[in-house]
Amino acid sequence: MSLPNELRDRYTQYPTLKAFADYMESLITGSAQGIPYKADIHPYHMKPFLSSIVLYEILSADHVKLRLVGTAAEAIFGERSTGTNVLEILPQESRKLVSWFFMEVSEKRCATWQDEELVLDNGRLIEAVTLGFPLLCKEGKPRFRISSTFLSNTSWGAEPVEDRAQVTHRSINMVGYYDLGFGVPDRESAGETMPQRVSSKYREGA
């Protein structure tokens, strides 16, 4: 199965995300289930975008484990964040919506695109665009999710962010869901209309 054209139009301008998307599309196309297994992922084939990768394990509505955080993605989650429950590094008011997001995209096995602005603890403002896909565990359930994020300086153009500053504030401009043959989430199922723009803070007191 080919990726939706609407999604392709978004990532084409980002070489790192395009390489990630091409890799995932090859795995999706070659999968009898329509979704690749986590075991199908090989770091050797992900060298061009490995530093931007985040691998999640969706254990429950209250526990989404960071199984792998690439060095570039540490700007968002912090160094040595592998093994952390991502919901625990969010403020309480954001957890319900983020939990809903992970449970829904897991159930629907869809691709996602996020566009957000991040403020780092050194005061820099950056743009983050993230492309995500589902992965199956060995039992055939969509327990894992893999994503790649491109970070750029909004003031100075599309240059990679090199420092180790962490996110203190984020503003989500857009979240898109793309059908891979299993449907997409109903925004109303969150108990409220899923917002196009949400402001929240990471790591209160950081």
C-alpha cells in the first residue's frame, strides 16, 4: 500500500522525513498485515534519520514508554529519557489528550503528522514537524509506534538544532491523521473536540 498523497505532500520538503517515510512505506508495502512488525525495523537501514527517531511502546492508557529516543529528539524529551513514561513528563492537564492520542492511533493503526512550535529552556524558538507510524508486536497487536521529528530554527531557516536544550513550552499548530487501511480516529471520542492548537508545558519547573 502506498502512503496517502495528502501525507506525501507534507513530508516531501523535509529530506530526513522523506527518507523515513520511504523506508516505512517499503515495510508497509511488503507486510502481509499492512503494518510492519517492530522486528522488521533495522537500525542499519535507518542511519540517515536514526538520530531523529522515537520509538514508543503503548502499554496502557496511563503508560506510554519511550523505548528509544534519538540524540536529536532529546531536545524534546531530555537526555537519558529512554525508559520513561512519556505521560509523566507532561503536566497533568495535558495527559488525558495525549493518552487519547496514543490509544486512538494505536487502535486505528494510522499515520500521523504533527506541526508544533517549541520554546527551549535557553529561550530559542524552534519548529518541530513529526511523522509517525504504527508497528506490531510479535503477537500482531499495534503496541508500538515509531516517529521521526525534524527540528528547525524558526528565525534562521531550516537548520538542524544542535544544542541539548530541552523544551519548556509547546504550541501544537496541527495534528493530522492518515488512513493506512484501518481508519482514523474520531476527534469527538476524546470527550471534547480535538483542538487544532493546544498549548502546554513540558517539565514544570525545569
